[in-house]
Amino acid sequence: MTILTPVPASVHLPTIPSPTKLLHYIFDSVGRTITLEEKFFDVCTALSGSGPAFACMFLESLADGAVMCGLPRREALEMAAQMMQGSARMILETGTHPAQLRDQVTTPGGCTIAGLLCLEDGKVRSTIARTVEVAAKQCVPSSSFPSGCAARCRRCCL
């Protein structure tokens, strides 16, 4: 995922009618691209940059639960990873809200609702949300970047 900041109107490139469209064209060829104001870059870093670590911890925890119930580790990890990939793909491809997908697989009185209530008892939702918030606050402020860094990206400036 690539996050771009809008090209300021003061930037005039006579040979390029729309620099933002050109950037989208380039980056869309290798993945998804969105344009957001620079004030959102710290939370984008926390969500997209740190998020894989958070997702891996959740995936590992799901597998641990399956191992506790007797499933071999290799199969538990594969099943958890495939489930997360499939769930994410459904959300991205259909535009379905995660809560709607969750409701579609939750049977009254079934194992899914029992597990969801256990997650809610452990305040997992607020813990995960706060995790992103804390990570965003830990990001390096953009004002501390070297002045010569045109891209203002953390990868080349730290």
C-alpha cells in the first residue's frame, strides 16, 4: 500500500497536467494507492507499517489456541494464515464492512459467538485500537526530517 500526499497546487509542472494522477498511475502498477493529507502519515505508518507485526501476533495467538486443542502447529499456522488472508480478501474485494462479515459467520448460540464474547471480555477490540494509537504517537514527527528529503519517507530519512 502506498500513501501519497496531495501535490500542492503551487507545484506547476508544464509537461505533467496532473502530478497526483501520474503518481497514482505509477504506484497503482505495484499495489493499492491512496492520497491522504500529510497529517495522517503517522497513523498510516502505525497501521500499515507496524500493523503486520500486530496481525502476526493475532495470527500466532489463533494458532496457539488451535494447538492447545490438539491441532499440529504447522496445520494451525497454515489454517490461521489462510483464514486471515481470505477474510481480508473478502473485505477488499466486496467492500463489505468487517462487522457485516463477522455477523455472516456468527450462528446464534454457536462457537463463533462464544469466542467473540471471550474476545470482548478481554477487551481485545479496544486493546488493538489503542495499540495503533500508541504506535502512531511513537512515530517521528515529520518536522524532524532532513530538509533535503523530498519524499519525506521514514525509510530514507531515519
